Amino acid sequence: MAEAAPVVEEEKMDEEMKDETIDNLFKDDIVSNSFRGRIRQIISFKGTDGLIKEKETVLDSFAAILVRVVGFKDLYEAWEEQYQSTIDGFKENEKAEPTLAKQKEFLE
């Protein structure tokens, strides 16, 4: 009776091939090579004192981004145009009245 080949070796080879494929996929990726993998998020709003304020947050990493680049002169312009939004009902703190805020995200 013939013995079955060890499955462990086959799984190990599949895993190595997967890692190599992923490395090849991203080696010439403009986003991976151009940015440090962080997004800076800035929210602008009118504070309780009536002045325009900004709240800034840095998101440490992102897995993938989608950007439509057709019609823009470069990746930065495309990103800035597409990654801005309005927040209705933003509160500066728990006691503040809700206000309208604008949110922008920038690649770092």
C-alpha cells in the first residue's frame, strides 16, 4: 500500500509562493513606494467661541486606497479632491452644540 505524501510540505510551498506573489505585486506600486502608509485627517469646524478650529488625527496605516486619477494632473490632486467630506452634527466636545464640519484626508 502506498503512503500519501506529507501535506505539510505542500502547504509550506503554497505559502512561500503566496508571499512571493504579494511581494512582486507591490514592488512597483507607486502608492507603497511614495507614502509612509499614514493618513492625516483634518476636521475644520466653528468652535463654541465662534472661531474656526481644526482637529487633526493621524491614522497609522492603511491597507489599500482607491483613487480615480483620470482627469487630474497627479495623484495628490486626485486624492485631495476625492477624500473630503462634510460632517453634519459634529460636536467639539460633549457639551457643545452640533455644528457643520469639513473633513479632509491627506496621504503622508
